[in-house]
Amino acid sequence: MSPEALARKLQRLGGYPEAPPREEGAGAVPNSCWNAFRKTSEHGILPGELAGRLQEAAGLRNTLVHMYEEIDDGVVAASISLALEDFGRVLQVFDERLAAMDE
């Protein structure tokens, strides 16, 4: 599949006939990973429970990158396998939805 064809499918997957609007408001591109995961749940793209865990992963990422607080290595280590499972599930959901578009 060409990159252009994939981009068109992803736009349709997000409910956009063309590139999504960049301004705020309905249909706007989220301004953070946390908001992107929230929107995927609101629009029924990802299950709410999965989107919530991804929001937590985005929050942990922000804490690690910006050093908002002292880091507990045990918490980070424990979260890695969960995050890998969750991101694997995201790929599975998107793969299923994209395959359904071909039918």
C-alpha cells in the first residue's frame, strides 16, 4: 500500500474526508497525546479502558521527560510491559479497522 493510500485510510478512520482541521473545536487535531487518547475513546476508535491506560502512559512519559517529581524506578519498570501490551492492542485495533475498510 502506498503512503498516500495509507494516509487516506487513516483520515477516514478518524472520520475525516481530508486532512483534519488544525484549529480548536469539533474535529480538531488534539494538542497532546493525552488528549489524542481521550478523543479516540470519545469517537469509539479505542475502547475507553484502553484509552485510559494510554493516557496514564502519556502522563508517566511527561513525568519522566520533564522530571515533575522524583522517579520511582520500580513503577517505571512495572509499567513497561503493560504499556507494550497496550500499544500492541492499539496496533491490533487499527489493523482490524483498516482491514475492514478494504472489504
